[in-house]
Amino acid sequence: MRRTNRPIRWTAMIGAALIATTATAGPEPLVVTGTSPAARGLTASVATPISVTFDRAVTPASIDATRFHAMGRWSGPVTGAITVSGDGRTVTLTPDASFSAGEMIWVILAGTITATDGGTLDGGYAFQFWTASATASMDFEEIQRLTTRTTPGESSRAYGGIGTDLNGDGYLDITIVNEDTADLRVFMNRADGSGLFDPFIEPTFPVGDRASPSEPADFNLDGHADICVANIDDDTVSILLGNGDGTFAPQQKVAVGVAPRGIAVLDVDADGDVDIVNTNATSGNLSLLLNDGTGVFGAPTFFDGGGNGEWALASADMNEDGRLDLVVGARFSQEVNVLAGDAAGGFSLVSERGGVGSIWMLNCGDLDGDGHDDVATANSSSNSGSILLGDGAGGLAPPITQSTDFFPLATDVGDLDGDGDLDWVTSSFSGDWWIFRNDGTGVFEFDQEVLAPSAASCALPADVDNDGDLDLVLIDEIADVLIVMENVGAPCVADVDGSGDVGFADLLIVIASWGPCPAGCPGDLDGSKEVDFIDLLTVLAAWGPCPR
């Protein structure tokens, strides 16, 4: 009997302990199980709603515009209705206005969103996606040239800028950051579909000495686009809140490390507002500036970027855990490092990839169409750009290096031909703008060069005329000009030989490749993997001068 009673007694004690533990343990964290559009997708409709689905029902009162919001890089902060599905598991933000074609949108959910059982979205959640752009020729024509100078011959040094809609009229505006005059100069879109801009607003908006990299965000969640700028010679970051009419309130300046060179925006502490991280090239570290929710930022905390000479910076979900990470380009050690964000608001080094080049700038996006974010860099004195493909776990493949013009300062990506992948533009201080076409697998082929008046410093691939395709705004920092280049229209697919006319040569190409062509062939105009009467009729219908 003694042997029989002992295990029963211990079983009862263990059971009681388990019951007590269950009674005191909190609910499981709330988990995101899906999003629409899909994270890192490249072809969302400009009219898409944004939906997030959880593993169980949420409390509707815990979902509002401060805890579930989005912003388009060009279209600006998203306003609209937030609804909860009948089963309580899916929340949807339906925008009041369309997104801009070919832009990146980022979505933030705060960690205080609560399930009906009390569980919270620990660490918050964030994701990015891109809208589709219309099929286009990639034939760019200059339609306007604007100066950033108030006095002829006096340098403003137009380093770069943003193309975000500042007044909510549905057309993107251009804000230029000027190094020598230490200010922002805003060019308002005429909003008539022409793609033309008015001269910059005066007076201009002061920032710090040698102001350079910048990022848009809605820091105080008032529905107006704001901007943050790293001031290299000032060792500060400037934050300017937008007034919603193309003007900005006076700057808040925050001291950071020595020689801030890169800047990124993301919600680090999962409180639903947008924080700032910058690189400090001379200090060899990064600064984190936390937002108090009203657009006021506290003193920085510093952390290591894993390299030597941390210079370039971007945010993306490189390990696909629903939290944005940091991608750091270290110029002196010529490496790209991935720092994973965690639920507690910290960052840890998860991968290092060397042999890249003297990185000046980088950006992220899915370049090979595999659903993972990749990295494109501009490598300054290495006279090259690099593509580093991501594995979805925070790792990067060895760099694929592409020659550029001399001393590339900037790298920018966007779907310039509307084929569903991201093309690549490099801007070279001692040269011109080079445009590379993506074949859909992350392989880039040089397509064309746009000559700079003096020194190409930046390119903004954006739809300036709202016709659905991506145009280019090119910035020259020595000539101090903006050059607006219109993407003039859809390609003439029937002009197989590229002569500018559809004629007998094109007809003969179609006939010569008649039949199945599983590997692709020039006569397969509709992409059906077979050359047939549809392709023949396409040529005949377009006969003559090639329409754009």
C-alpha cells in the first residue's frame, strides 16, 4: 500500500502545482498570421486596402489610428477607416485616397493591440510592400529643369531629398536637402497631371550644417508628412514636422555622434510611433532617437553597427519576423551588416558580408522576386554598385558587383518598366546617372545613361504626373538643379527589332520563330511561350511608326 499511495500523492501535488501555475500565467502573446498585401510584395494595387490577420480575435477598442497606421514613401501618411472582421481576427485599413504607383509603403502595428483574452502583440509588428507601376518604355524625356539657388552662382549644394506629398492633394512634392545653405527647399507639384513643379517656397526651412541624408515619416501622427535629416558637420539630426501645406515647423535638433551619414525610420520600441536611427561614421556607431509620440525626440542611446566607419543605413525585415531590422553599410571595412530588431527594442548583429566596396548608400527591396529583401549599394571610390541577395533569415549572399560611372554616391530602385521587378539607378558624383534593367531574377543589365550637367548626386524614381508609371527626378549637387524626366509611355511591343517602326523586318522575325518557344523568343509578343496568330496580328495592328 505504501508503494501505491506514494505516486498518487506526488501526482496530486504536481497536478495542484500545474493548476496553480495555469491560474497565474498570463495569456499567450497575440500573433500575426497573415497580411494583405503580402509583406515585401512588389505589385499591390494603388487602391489596395491593408489587412492584418491575427491568430485569434482582437479587442476593437485596442485598434485605432495611433496603433495601426501606414505611410507611402511618396503618397505620405495614410488616412482612412479601420474596421474589424466579424470573427474579430482581421483588421483592415481602407485608405481614403490611392497610393502612388511604384512606391514602398510601410505598416506599423503597436505592441499594445490586445486580444479578447488579454494577450498583447508583444514587440509590435511591421511590414513593407510596394505598389505596381504601369508598363512603360523607359524612354525618359526632360520636361523641366529647376534651380535650387536663390542667387545665381551661389551654391546651395542640393545633395538629395524626398518626393513625398506634403499637402495631401494626391500629387507628390519634392523637398531638397541642401548642404551649403543648410536648409530644405520645397517644390510643390502643380497637381495638374503635367508633372511640373513650381519654384521652391521661400523663405526656406533651416536645418544643420552640411545636411545630407533624409527620410520622410509622420512623427506626430497628425496625417501630415514630416522629415528627418542628418547634419554631417553639425553632429546632429534635425526633425521638422509638416504643416500639411508644403511648409514645415521650426526644426528640433538632437545631438548624436560624430559625422552622422545614414538615417532610417522605424518603430523600435513597439509603441506605435516612428523612431529614428542614424549612423555615425567617425564615432563608429549608431544612434537611436526615441519618439515620445508627439514628434519630440529624447537624447540618443548608442550601439555598435558591427563594422568600421558605419555610413549607409536602411530598415527592412531581413529575417521576416515582423519587426524591422537595420542594414548597415560600413565604408571603411567595406561590409554590409544586418542587425536584427527584437521585441524589447534592441538590435543584435546576425550577419556580416564583406568585400562589398566603399559603401556610401544602400537600399533594400526584393530584387530577385523570391519574396526576401535584398540590398543594393553604391560604393563611391570603388566605382561600383553591389547587389546582395537576402535569404529571409538575415543572411546575405556574396556581393554581385556591377561597374558604374565614377564615384557613385546614390543607389535607388523602382519598377521603371512596369514588369513587376525593381530596376536600379546609380548616381555618380564624378559622372552621370546609369540605369540598369532587372531581368526579374536580380540580374541587372546596363540600359542607358543620363548625362549630368556637373555631378549626379541622387535620383527619385516616382510618378510625378500620376499617369501610373515611374518617372525620374534627378538631382545635381554642383549645378544645383532638379531635372524632371518623364517616362513617356508604354513600349511598342510589336517593334521587335527596335527600329522605331513596325514593318516587314518585325513580321519576318515573328514568322521565323513560329511555333512553341518555351525558352522565350523575340517573336513571342504576348509571352504565351508560343508564336502564333495573336503575335502576327499584334504586328499587323501596329504597322507603321511605333506608337508610344
